[in-house]
Amino acid sequence: MRYVCAYVLAVMGGNAKPDVPDIKKILDSVGIDCDDKKAAMVVEACSGHKVDDLIHEAPAKKEESEEEDEDMGFSLFE
């Protein structure tokens, strides 16, 4: 996730096509070691796409259903 965030920060900062050194520079600035392979995977996956489009294409967060007392085998109010 940190590599994707660094990529998005670079784009928001005006860099239309961030590369591995850009991601590394952002992560290094906050004391995070950068794995060049992971950064390269993010750059490759995101290149040729607009960040806004990637965000809108992402699957929506699945809503978690509430557990009922019966499912848990006890009730707080009994």
C-alpha cells in the first residue's frame, strides 16, 4: 500500500509519470525503506492509466454484516 500511496502522491505533486526513483525518494523522505521490485510493480501496473480512473475502477468495499446474538451462542441482555 505504501508504494501505491507514494505513486499517487507523486502524481498529485504534478509528476504525470512517476518512476521507481520518484517513489523511492518519497518513501525515503519519511524513513521507509523502498523495495525496488515492489515499486517497479506499482509503476508498471499504473503506467498508462489515470490515477482517478484507477480509483473509480477499484471494487467497492464489501459491507460487513452485523453478527446477531443468536449466531454467537449468547446474548448480552438475557
